[in-house]
Amino acid sequence: MSDDTSTINQEQASQLQVRRGAPQTFYDLTLDELTERLAELRQPAYRARQMYHWAYQQLVSDYAEMNVLPKSLRADLAESLPLTHLEPVQEIQTDDGETIKLLFRTHDGNHIETVLMFYPDRVTVCVSCQIGCAVGCSFCATGMMGLTRNLTAGEMVGQVVAAARRTRGLDRQLSNIVMMGMGEPFQNYEATMKMARILNDPEGMKFGARRITVSTSGLVPFIDKLADDPLQVKLAISLHAPNDRLRDTLVPLNRRWKVRELVDACRRYVDTTGRRVSFEYCLIKDVNDSDETARELARLLRGLLCHVNIIPLNPTPAEPSYERPSEARIHRFAQIVDTAGIPTSVRYSRGVDIAAACGQLRIEHENAAGVGGA
Ligand code: SAH
Ligand code: SF4
């Protein structure tokens, strides 16, 4: 070791670590990567499959529970390849228990939120892919934070495994994953898709790709990339406006990729994959909720295999002047779009009272005593 490196103090070292990304964990590895890693430890290939079963089917939280493995290997791995670095910090439920927010601390002292939503026919987990977000949509609390860093595939897998374990504890089974927590998945594309591949593995969780939805604010090149990916995950587009004048004010990314380019990319996606696209439309009073805007939206999407989800705004401090429209306005807007031939539903966010709703995920844990949120 040179003098230079030996004088790096602990703080500098941990900053370096942060810049290099989180240290590798079991949840970061595809089955092939795990097989290679175990081969270095002179372990046969079937061990990797065994471990995938234990980790993703039995959902064990410790190597100690993988009792088919030699003790020395378990000890070795616990040291060199921890299952996860995510540390559960807190759990908050809505009164009726239908929404649970899980809060984790990362290895570098940041916090991530994951939201579990229980419905009669399905259980959905809303996963974060970044700490903060660089896109900065005007109505979104996460956008206010700016971007701290991308999460690794392992940190996303860790959120899902914890959610699956929690769900199993309630005698239910996790059925859907939506990448609608903090962050923009297409600004962390490789790690997001790696997460989906790890969870989809038939030796592991066997999570159907079509039960995973990636939601984007509209990075056009990645829509084309996703269309070509063999993994058939679902695509949701956060549209929020049918024209550039309006969308420029809501989604800053629109200055780079215009509404027309975005919808054209969606048409290519549908042509290539045959899969339907969902459009999310956050409805804001007197901003994007007029009858004329509804008609313009329907004209824009005519002929496209799609579905529109109207999400009434959850007011956040990101833009205090934005308000949620009245019930009558929300339903009239949805009805105009639907009647024009575009299947449309209204979706109220879950977990508003625990600051777990869309756009409310904003971690204040570092600074405040309580769990954050708008
Ligand atoms: N960055 C991605 C995914 C995370 S945001 C994206 O923008 O698509 C998940 C969804 O919540 C998006 O559709 C987003 O527009 C919506 N959302 C954000 N803030 C909201 C708010 N205050 N009220 C309602 N929906 C909101
Ligand atoms: Fe980022 Fe999505 Fe929030 Fe926009 S809505 S700031 S893209 S997390």
C-alpha cells in the first residue's frame, strides 16, 4: 500500500465506497454470477441453485437457515457476500392494515421506502429505484430532493424479498411489482432490468415479468430498448399532459423528448411487443383537468393499444399551489376520455395518511425524528 492510500481516513474511504456503489451482496447476483462466485470457492453448480431456492422460495433472511450448506461455507459467505445490506428501520401501517410502508437504511446511511398494498385479489409492492430523483416533476415530492444516487439491483431485490416475506407472514402472496417508488427507472435502466431478471429466474422467485411494471416519465431511447428486451415487463408512461406547452411545465424531461416523440415511441413499443401501454395522468385542478384537455388527450392516444389511469393529485410541498380537483371534475375528465374510446380508470393512491402515496415518498428521516413524507 502506498503512503497516499494509507493516509486515506475512514470518512474518505466511505465516500469512495459510495462513489463506487454499494458493496456486492447475494441479492445483486444472477444465478450465473452466483454459480461463478461459488466455483471460485470450489463449490459445485448445484449449490447456487440450492441457495437460490432458499433465498427466493423459502425467503430465509440468514445463511444460517440454509442448513443444507456446509457450515464453513455459510460462515464464509456471511463474511464475504452478505445477503443484503438493507437494514429494516421502521414499519408503518394504515389503520385498516391495507397499506404498509417499510423503511430501510442503506449501507451508506441513506433511507429507502417501499410500500406494500393489499387488495382483495392481489398484493402489490411499490419499489424505489433511486435515492431521490433527478427529473424534478413539479408536483412530486421525490423530485424536490434531487438525486443522491442510483440503487443497485441488489437493493431493489432486497426491497421485494422483504415485502414478499412480510406478505407471506400475513398468509398472502406478493403478486405484483410496480417501479413507482422513488426514482426514475430509466435513469437506472441496467440495474432495474437486472432486478427483474433475478426475480424472474425459475430457480428463484419465478416472478412473472408481466407482473412487473416499469413506470417512466418518458426517456424515449429506453422505451425502444425495453421493447427489444426479451423480458416482457409492463410499461407505464407518466404522461400528465397531452401537449408540450402543458407537459413542459409539469415534467422537465419533456423539453428533451416531446409529447409526439413519446407517443410515437409508445406506438413502436406496442407494434414490437403486442403489449398494452398504461398512461398515468396525475390530475391537477385548473392545470390539466379541463374538458378540452381531456378531449385532446383522447385524440392523442386514439388507435393506440393503451389504458389511462387518472391519479388525482396528492398535494405535496413540491408545488403548494397545486390542488386536487373535485370528485365531479375527476369523474367528468375520466368519462370524456373513456367515452372517446380510450379505456380509462381513476386510481386513488393508497397510503396517503402514512405519506406512502405517489409523489409523497420523500425521506426526511436523516433530519427529522419521525418518518418523512409530505
Ligand atoms: N419516476 C417514475 C416512477 C416513480 S413516480 C415516473 O415518474 O413514472 C410514480 C407515479 O407517481 C408517476 O406516475 C408519478 O407521476 C406519480 N406521482 C408523482 N407525484 C405525484 C403526486 N403528488 N400525486 C399523484 N401522483 C404522483
Ligand atoms: Fe422523478 Fe417520477 Fe417524481 Fe418525476 S414523478 S420527479 S420522474 S419520481
